[in-house]
Amino acid sequence: MTTAFITHRDCWAHDMGSHHPECPERLGAINDRLIAAGLDIYLQFHDAPLAEDAQLLRVHPQSHLDFLKASLPHQGIHHVDPDTAMCPGTLKAAYRAAGAGVLAVDLVMAGTCKSAFCAVRPPGHHAERAKAMGFCFFNNIAVAARHAIDVWGLSRVAIMDFDVHHGNGTENIFSGDDRILMAGTFQHPFYPYCGTENPAANMCNVPLSAGTRGDGFRQVVADIIMPRLRSFKPELILISAGFDAHYEDDMGSMGLVESDYAWVTEQLRYLADEYAQGRVVSLLEGGYSLSALARSVTTHIRALADL
């Protein structure tokens, strides 16, 4: 059974200005590397649909949607926080990014594919219930998780976040929701400077110090995160797949390499095979060194697809 690859050209139209690290070229680098690696022939390609407001309203209030719609500029760039900006194409890109996660859940739940990767932007894991921040507008993975619960009737959805930055938005939305187990590694202390103060019981937050390399990352995943996920017995695994903990990425100060991303993806795939009928949905978050990002995503997809 193939792995789905979900993206849309609208996601390239979001542009926060020259020299901004969260740039449209990220998706181009991923596409080029997939083709160069010969992986494209093994994937099932889908265009990301526009998320429906009703799907977004499961995790965001109407006031948040109204704020973003009112903030959308007709030309130029409008900042909603110091490092998060909108251009005329931003809102459609954000709706596609959230819609990709919904489609991915539908595909794996229907058995059309076992796993899916969403090559979308803007990312989502910093978007809180009523706040856009950290390059994020809608919390894409939260929208996907609530779709799995509300539409497909799941009662245990696991979210793994290995971005170099803590997924504060996902924690803000799901803290205390026993249907969700969120587990994640992140550099600390580092933006967004949270995740360690009295997390809820359904949060498995594992801070890592700057300079942590693959052996340290693998140890905490094996010793702390995987046992928590295994005891939860998830019916679906979602991945906030950020690749900015790569040693070549100057957005963080960690030392992961492609083989580390392959390893953690394989661990999650094995867990999905054991408890979730193999169902894994991965959504792109960070990763800003174009070459490292493209290589890491290709490795991640190869492991997802068991190629």
C-alpha cells in the first residue's frame, strides 16, 4: 500500500518577504530531492483541499478566523507578530495546509493508503487556539487530530513532535484532553520558551539541551517517549515533522542528521503497525536549511513508506 504525498501550489504563494527563513523555496527543494531520489514513482499524489471553516472551528474560535481574514493585505506584507506575516496569498495557503491534514486522515482511515506526508506551508504547531505566532496561522495537526476524533470516531490519537521548537500551540489546544497524547522533543531553553512548567498529564514534553546529537535524541525517544506512546495504544499517529534540529540548520543548535529522522520515523511506524493498523499522518513543520530539509524529508518519507 502506497504512501500519500499531499501538497498544493497555493502553499507556494505564502511569502513573508525576502530573506525570511520560512520561504516558498522549501517546498521546491523537497520536490526536487524526491524526484532526484526516485521516490516520486512510489507515492500517491494528492492536491490539498481548502479546509472548511467548520473543520478549523473545532480548534480555533470564530474570532481567530475573523482576525486573520481582516488582517489579510490586498498587497504587500502585514505582520501579525514580529516574525509572522501575511501576504495576499497567505490565507489560501493556510487553508490548504490545514486541509491537507484533513485529507490525509481521511485517506489513511479509509484504507486508501497506510501513511501520508503533507508537504505544506505555512506550518502550524505554534498556532494557539486564538493566536497566530511562530510562522503559524492555523494549527494544522490539531485540525487533523480533531477531524480524526469527531468524524472518524477515534478515542486515542497520538501526536509526536520532533521539531527543534516546542509545539506550544498544540499543547495549548489539547492540554487536558485525554483523547490526545502529545509527545515531543525540543531544544530548551529556546523559542517559544515553554513546555517545561507543569504540563498536563496528556503531555510528554522532553526538553533537550543545545548541542544534543542523535545518540541523546534516540535515548530519550526510546526510554521516555516510546513507552508513553505504547501504553497509550494510539489508534492513529500524527507527526509534527520539523527538521530544524538538523545540525546544518542554524534556526536551532542541535545535531540531528538524516539517519536520526529515519530511525524515529521507523519507531513510530512500528508502533502504528502494532496499535493503529499502520496509520501514520505526517505534516511538515520547520526545517530551513534547504538542502538538509530536502534530504531529511526524503529520508522521512522513505521510512514512512518502508522503502
